[in-house]
Amino acid sequence: MNSALPSPRSSPDAAPASVDAAPASADAALALRYADELGWATGGSAPLRLLTGIAFDVLELPAEAGRAVLRRGVRTGPVLLSGARMGLLVAAGGADELPGLLDWLEWGSLALDLTAAGAGGRITAPPLPGAPGGSPGAAA
């Protein structure tokens, strides 16, 4: 027999939560922005990480190769740039399809400087445009 359980309630003795309370750290503030503005899950701290395989996967490649892709007018999602590496955010599940795509193109045996982060993966969260601080990197 299945019975519905009521939702948990807060204690009547608990102090009301302040909606204006400031986050405890720059990473906490960044995590809130990622959740509120983009709906992206985060985890960990110092540095803050974005969880892959939920809202997006990431294809990571040399920045120069990524720039060449972007110059060709290929439509991508958001792009992350960190030093000499670029991450292209793609649909969740894209990382799982990469090996098959490379085999189909007959590139499976080539040594490519290309990695993919999918389900269960994490990437360092860059600061969002217009926000100082946060983890190193840039998002565009």
C-alpha cells in the first residue's frame, strides 16, 4: 500500500530565513548565479565546479582549434576559455556520442587533443560575464 507523505516543514522555533542574506563566499555567490540565471548544477568549492551531463556536456580542445571552429560560423552553445584550452558546451549526451562520431569519420585511431566531459563529470566554473572574482577562466 502506497501512502503519500507530507512535505517536510521547518520547525516553528526556527528563525526565518533572510532572503537578503549574502552568500558566504565568492564561489557561493557564483553558484547561486549559475543556479538562478542558467539553471546549471554546481558542486564543490575552491574552485567551484559545474556538473556536466545534466544540462550540458563539454568538448574540450586547444583554444586555437576552437577559434577555427568559431571562425567557420559553426553554431555552438556557450564557450569557455581558460588559457590555451577552450570548452564548447554541447547538449547533454554529446560526450557519449563523440567516440562513435570519430569512428564514423574514421578519426578514431588519430591522436586528437580532444576530451569530453559528460555524465558524472565536472569542470571548473568560470566567472559569469559582468561578475568579478570567482574561479579562473572566462565564459562567453
